[in-house]
Amino acid sequence: MKLFVAGEDSPNPDNWSKWSEWSLIIAQTAEEASRLDGLNRPCVEVSMEKATVIVTMQEPAWGSDL
């Protein structure tokens, strides 16, 4: 299995826009990743050769943050 990103055309996470909408998909091929994404966006394989943070999930607003 390999890691793919759908919705970006660069395999380098450093080049991904923080404003774009993309999906991380684990699949055997780019074609399978594209089929799983279902949105007809480009799918490229993300290199697993170097350590990197791909995404950090923000805590949802709650309480006095609303």
C-alpha cells in the first residue's frame, strides 16, 4: 500500500496550500486512490522517504470560543 494525496498535483506536502481541500488516501495505485476519492481530482503518490508532518487537526471551537 502507498500514501496518495487527491486534490494536489505535487507529491511534496510542503507545496500543498493550506487553503485547498485535499484527501489523504492509502491505496495500491493512483487509479485506485482516484476511484476511492470519487471527485475526479489529481492523485499523486506522497513520498514516505522522509519524516514530515502532513496535517495537524485543530480543536473544534466550543464554549467561549464560539
